[in-house]
Amino acid sequence: MIEEELVRKIVEVFSYVEAKVKRVRRVEVKVSREKLPEVAKYLRSIGFKHLSAISCVDRPQHGIFELVYHLWSYENRVHLMLKTTIPRNKPKYVTMINVWPNAFVYERDIWEFFGIEFEGHPDLRHFILDYWDDIPPLRKDFNHLEYIKRKYGVYDPEKEYYLR
């Protein structure tokens, strides 16, 4: 099975990663934030040239954000999830634009919706939330109802409209 061979190869090169087959055509690799750039470059060199997405999981109970780089290998037809964690307090990470140029858009999106600054990113500015004036809205500590009340008046869920 190609997935098991990939896991073996990755762990052989990087003994400090945690890698496993999740299911057919799906592999998960967990690595420390300090080592992720090195592992990312290697993965690109062995065929994971397509960055499909970068997702972010907010884990306030653990004080971290989990970044997940969704990679695709056209040669092996395998989806690899490269995962790392960063501290939730003043979150910063390095840009991966030098490995996958399309990380540009995904990093900008994560900055806007979670507040993670990507060091080295050339253009972190709003592209959806132009006039946003609160904490990033996809963080779990963002209170949607309080924001609506403060921004638009009082919300009455029984009447399903806003009262000014």
C-alpha cells in the first residue's frame, strides 16, 4: 500500500515526526512548529506539490491553534495532512509561500479569521472583513450574539429581527 510506504519513508528521514495512515489515500503527519518548514520542503520534493488548503483549529482549552496543511500528490494520489500547533496567545508562524506559492491566500484568510500572523507574508491585509473591529470571528472566544447586539442593536430571537 502506497500510504504505508510513504509513512515509512517520512519517518525514516524525520525520526521526530508522528506519521500514520488514516485510511486509504489519507496520511497524517504531526510535527513541531520548528521542524515543519523542513518537513514541508521534503514533502514537496517527493511529490506533494499541491497545497489544497490550510485549515486552522482553535483549541482554547489547550491554549493552542492547530494548523493543518492539506497536501495532494498527483503521482501517488494521496492526501497528506501536515499538522503542527502554535500558541494561542499572540499567535505567529512562518509563511509557507516559499514552499507552496498559493499559501498566500490561505494564510491571509487564516490571519483574517483567526488572527495568526504569518511572518514573511508580503500582504496580510483584510480582503473579506474590511471594516472589522473585533477579535477574529472564527476564534472560539468570539461571542457572535454579543457582537450583533453591540454592532446592530438588541437581537430578539423570538421575533427574529433586530430592535434599535
